[in-house]
Amino acid sequence: MPELSLPKKTTALVVIDLQKGIAARPTEPHSAADVIRNAARLVQAFRKNAMPVFLVHVVSTPETMLAVTSDTTFSRPGTMPPDWSEFVPEIAPVPTDVIIGKKQWGAFYGTDLELQLRRRGMDTIVLCGIATDYGVESTARFAYEYGFEQVFSEDAMASMTAEQHHAAVNFVLKRMGRVRTTDEILAAIG
């Protein structure tokens, strides 16, 4: 694999769904605690280098969430805890962060993520979060079609099973960008 280079002026971090209600669920092959720890390291490095940080979270309610007919779906408790969509404390927003609220898996559709990235001159995004094969992959597919360069922090992502995570990484994400470790990404931005 070629050495990773990430220009500070045109690279943004996009953190997907590291919110209390999602991060509380068990994940594989990396625990949610490990994903959060690695994502927090990325957030801190991007902030330190004055690089944009986009924090994405689900803000849908049972009334506003997508309701399509499918063979299987996620089960949601009838009443969500009041802090369900709050970001985990390790990546608590600061005034320079851009907060994106979404009502579906991906962070582009129905939000101003693309507009906010373009206004800041970003052409490369580093993606991480939970779940690899839902929020991250859905966001990555849109980003690919919009022409963004992408880097995926493999150890700052996880899914409900290791199989789901590895399938997304090996069969989808590697075709749309570069998959690296958190340490490799941190080394690339200095």
C-alpha cells in the first residue's frame, strides 16, 4: 500500500453515529470502547491541526424515521432515552465542529454535509464510526459518487458482527477509498 498523505487544508474528519444510544450496543470486531477511543484520538488530532471535524448523529424519532417495507429491520424501544442521540463524552462537540443531524443511515441525504464540506474546500474525508456496514458505508457510497477522496479508519469502526464489518471493509470500502489504521492516519497528518 502506498504511504498515506493527507493535506491539512483539504481533509476533514467525519464521525458517524458515536452517540450514546448507538455506542451502548455490543460491536465487533472492535468493541465500542475501542472505536470511541480511536475516534477520539482522530478528533483531537484534527482539532489540534485546525482541520474540520464533522460529528454526525441520528436525530430521528419514531415519527420521522424512514418507514419502508423490508424483510428485517432494527428494533427500537418504544420510548428512546432522552440522551439517546447525544454524542459520547469522549468526542463532545466544541464550537469549531460541524454537527450534522440525520434521519437515515447515510450522512449526506437530507442534510447539508456536502454543502458544508464544499464550502470549506474539502476534497478528502476520513470516516469512522458505528456501524461500518450501515452509517459508514452508506455515507461512503454517497461520498464516492460526489467525488470525495476517502480514508477509512478500520479500527475506529465496528458493526454488530465481525462478519458484517469485514464484508463492508473488504468488499465495499476498499473499492471506494483507502482503509488504514488510526495510527497510520495520525502519522499522515502529523
